[in-house]
Amino acid sequence: MEPIATYRVQLTPDFAFAEVVGILDHLSDLGVSHLYLSPILQAMPGSTHGYDWCPPARIDAGLGGLDGFRLLRAHAQAVGIGVILDIVPNHLGIADARHNPWWADVLRNGADSAYAHYFDLDLNFGDGALCLPWLGADGDLTALRLDDDGCLRLHDRVLTTAEGTAAPGDGPLAVLARQHYRLVPFDSMQIGYRRFLAVNDLAALRQEIVDVFDATHGWLTELAADDLFDGVRVDHLDGLTDPVGYCARLRRVIGDRLFYVEKGLSVGERLDPALVVDGTTGYDTLRIIEGAYTAASGTIELSETSQRMTGVSGDGDDLTARAKDLKHVTLIDLFSDRVRRTTELFAAAAPDVPVHNIQQAVTTLICDARLARPDYPSLVDDVVASIDRIAEANPTMADALDALEFTFTHRDHAPGAIARLGEAVAAVNAKAMEDIGYHRTGRLVSNNELGCSPLVPSVNRTEFHGHQADRARDWPLSMNALSTHDTKRSEDVRARIAVIAQTPQRWSVLVMTLWRVVPPPNDRTAYFLLQNVVGLWPQGDVPDSALCDRLAAYARKAMREAGLISSWTAVDDDAEHAMLAWLESLYTGPAATLISNFVDVIADAGRDEAIARKVLSLLLPGVGDIYQGTQWWDDSLTDPDNRRPVDYTQSLDHPKTRAIITALAVRRRTPTAFGRDSGYTDIMSKGTNSTHVVGFSRDVDGEARVVVLAVRLAHTFRTVEAREEAVVPLPPGLWRDAETGADHSEQATASTILGSRPFAILELL
């Protein structure tokens, strides 16, 4: 069936297949067409997300197993809902080798393991052992112990041992010395296996090898044969060695079912047409919608406030300069293995160029890359332009850069080198920018989101509508996401924070006053955290103890991700405690009054815009994706906060829920206006307040069938007088409001069509 909207559910032992059956009627009432499940395979013990699955691939018994999944599938079909599976080809869990027989065999047998080629191993250190960077910087092994089963244990990690190398009474260090692996400090740059980003407990898989693909996808082939799913979502496509080839193989497995890929796209980048998929999981549309709801003029003033309060402006020039430095540090500190192995491959392809020159060119290109992953076929010209730009600024690298350019323009010359560089760029971008950089940049944190770019916080009308027209033409079934299990803030939190850019002077006054009332221990960290506090602050109230605890947990994670005053590898308890005490000081007394008063100013506009954004995500070209619980107000921050249980007993009589039901009902009544062959036309409002209305029609054979109007920059567009100053020219015909039943034709003011609502959907009679 052609999708109407997807609904993402996070499975847990407490919310397994049986519990999902219990919400199917609710999803049907919303108008959802497809249930979109988190990973369903058996994962590491205690996993809360499922992305650390372990072989052999089989459906998790704790979720209900194959029988429970079949029952869920049958119930979903009975109410007309399809099932989309989230699959994880890039990596698997290795924290406890007892639960991963492939990894256990590698630990026991090293390079001689039958599964060694499944993993991207690098055994070129010292004695050829597998180096595991799991120790602290001091290399302390005092926590290592030998258990009764002959396994070595390092904190929560369990390592199997080679046969005959461990006996009762042996010391753990002596046993370790007999293994095919070595434990080394995390900063030793001796990393023996390719990881998912820099996560030690997730080892990458070599899906480009046929028997690895077959071993990891046999379960999916069996489900396809029994027609037990309707589509897949592929996790972290850019982490694979050969994304295009992988998608082609997977397409043969799943047939014509829906096929989505988690894929980052940089500003101006388009999804490569060589990918045989239906589209991305929607971060590209998230950026466009976020940008449309970010006041460009306000961000300029916010740069000045940020500079004054923190010493960092966070504007485009500042972020560009910092990005290169941050990428370089991240590359050397966390991904030295990528540099070394990429250099080796390019050097082998250009033997006449000194290796150190190749390494310098590789490092520079990785850090300079402006594309999420540059080795897709359609991006060759962009890569060549980047290399030429680097060469102009660095003439001493000319010979090495020429070698890199030749390799990219002659793809068969050294395809492995190109793929390695692509993997490295994807990893460095994700870690340096999305994980570290987005926690260091505080100009407007609603822009610090997956798919978004703080460098380009706003999008103009031309870019917004151009993106939608291209999408309708090229990727009409691609997902439109606002919140996911990976987003750093929920859509509603971002919507409220974005309103700060519409009230930059009030924000400046709030910050300066708070800094006098409760001076923070670290200005830069406090400025970042304060916006998140404002995003979650209950309107007309103060945070309760549960919210305070959630904010504290978030603050601790954010501080460690940023690495400015504390980090995951060098926790500074004193710095963290000082910042958490400062947060606590905001929840009472004069500080709480100041924040409450500011929230009262922006909250209503934030909610209006949250609803308007949701309607856009459901009716713009593509397929709207609803993350669990976001049919109601959702104040979640990053994981694990956004995986909290959802209360499905909440009423459908809720402004956001009603908007979703209305929008999806229209899609169902006029499916051809939103399907594969539908069209999209911008509707340009007129008048002094015309920029406050996003308008477009969804078309069939060039004729408008549905008109969508949504309010933007709502802070100064909530009165009748303001809305009278925006006039909407409607396409020919008589148009009926899907919510109110009122009829309109020719043209009408936003006040007439919208009233006080944040959106209107009109259907052609």
C-alpha cells in the first residue's frame, strides 16, 4: 500500500509486540498507515535500544519472538496498518562476547577465526594482536579479573579466552598475555577494529562481502518470503563501505517494499539517484522546516548576545573556523585508524608521492569536507572542486592532492581508497559536529539538530519551496521527520526555543539579568543549558522534581559530549557539580520568576508553531513520520530521555492530535494529491505580513486539489489585526476548510481563513 504516514515505536521488554498490538486502534484513529518499529533482533543483555544486536540474527524472544511478531503483523494487517522494520547492517554489539559468537570466535582465534573477515580488523600493531582500546589513559589493568567460566572481565565487558589459556587460579594478567588480543589505553591510537563512530562496544561489519551480507540478512529474507513486513529503514547508511552496492543487494531481498535510509545530507546536497531507495528518514526535511521557522534577523542579534555573554558568537564565520579545528582534533584523537588505513590505500595507488604528503592531503580533505559523505557517484564534481580549493590554499600539497583527484575521477583506479575516505568523512562529521560541536555551539540550540546546520540557521522562501518541488519530483515517498529516537530535542522543545530568535532583545535582557542574579560557574556551558531549560519549562509553573532530575541528567551528558569542562574520558566531578548546582538555583526564587515570565511570552507562539510544523511534515511532499508520543505535547531531550514510556491513555481531544487526524484524513480522502505522481505549487501570500504564512497546493495533473496554509514566526502574528495584513490568493475553484467546514474562493485574508488557528487545510469541492 502507498504510505500515508508512519508511526515510530521504541520497543522494550516492557513495551513489546503484545503491547504494540494494544495501540493499533489508536494509530488507526490517528490515520497512520505504517507502524515503524525499532530494531527487533536479539540484542546485548540489558539493551535499551536494540542497535547492539548480536548474532545469529533472530527476533528477540524478550519482545515476543517470531510468533509474537507474526501475531503483531496479523493484527496490524487487520486494521490496515503495514509494518516497517529498522535494520542495522553497519555494526553489532560486542560488549559481552558470550552473547556474540562471531566476536567470541575472533577473540579466541584472532586472524585465524572463521569470522575474522566479518569485521574490519587491523592487526598491524606490534605482535599482530587485536588491540582493544578499552583502558583509561593510564593503562590501569587493576579492574581486570578472570571469572569462573574462564572469561576475562573488565568492568561490564566480557572477553572470551583461547582454548587452554585460562585455568582456575591463573592471574588475569597472565591469561591476558596468552590471548590474541591486547587491552590498550583509549588514547593510544592503537585501534584494532573499525567501530561505529567512536563507540567501543559496537564493531563495524563488512557488508560488502557476500557471505557477511548473507549471514546478517538471512532472517530478513525469510520474513520477506512469508510477507511479514512492508518496508525497511536502514540505520547509518554512510557507515557502510559501499552504500550504493549494499542498497542494490538489499533491494533484491525486499523487492518493491518501502526502502528508507538514515542518511545525512549537507546544505545543498541531494540524495544520490544511484541509491535504489524510496528516500531518507527525513532529516533533510527537518532542516528545511526548522530553517523556515527560524527568524534570520533574530539570529544576527543572538550572535551578538552570545558573543557578549560567552565570548563565542556562533555565527557562520566563527563556526566555520572552529569546525575545521574540531574535525582535525577529533580525527587524530578518535579516528587515527581511519587516517592510517585511508593513507595506506591512497599511497598504494600513488607510489611516486611521498606517504607523508598523502597523509597530509587525506587529513586536510577529511577535515575540509562539506558533504556528509563525498564518495557517492553524483558528487565527483563537488569533490574535485573541494580538492582544487584546498590546492589553491596549500600549493605544497599539489602532488598528493592531484593523486587524490585522479583517484576520485577514475573510480576504478582505487575504489577501496575512495570508500575508506568516505567512511572517515562520515564518522568525523557525525562525531565532531553532531556530537561534540552541537554541544559547544549555543547561539540558538534549536538549530543544533541532526540534518540542520547552525552555519545556515534560516532558509528563505525560494529554498523552502524549491526543496519541496524537487522532493515531489524525485523522492515523493521519502520520510518527513520532526522527532526521532536520535534527535537531540523533541520537535516541541525546538519549536519553543526557535521563538527566542523572534524575541532576541527580551532574551538578551533575561540572560544578563540571570547572570547578575545567579552568576554561572561557566558562561558558555550555562548559556547552552539555559536554552534547553527554557524549552522544557512548564508554562505558568516551575519544574517539578522529575523534570529537575531529567534536566540534570541531560546537563551531565551535554557537558561530557562538549568536552569543555568535563568529558566522558576525563570526568570533572567538581565542574559538573558546580554547573548542576547552578541549574538548581534557577528553579526557585527570582531566577525562576524571570524564566517563567520569559516562557509566558514565547510559549503560546511556540505551541502554535509546533502544530503548524507538524501539519507541514504530514502534507509536504513525502511521508510524515510521527515519533512515539509526539501526537501530544512532548518535552523530550536527547536519548535516553526521548525513549521514556508513552502514556497512550491520553485523550485524542488535544490540539496537536486533532491537527494530525485532520491532516491525515485529508491525505486519505485525496491520495493522488500526495502520492508518487502528485505535484506541488507554492502559494505566495500578499500584504505586509505575508511572510508569516507558508502556503502551497498539492496537485493532480497540474490542478490544485488541496491547499495548505501554516503560520510561521507566530510571535507577532497572533492578533486579528496582524492576520488581516496577509492576503492568500487561492487557486481556482471553491475550497472547503477540512476542520471548520467554511468555504473560500478567489482570495481571503489570513484572518478570514485561519481565524486564530495556526494552520488551515482546504479541499477542492
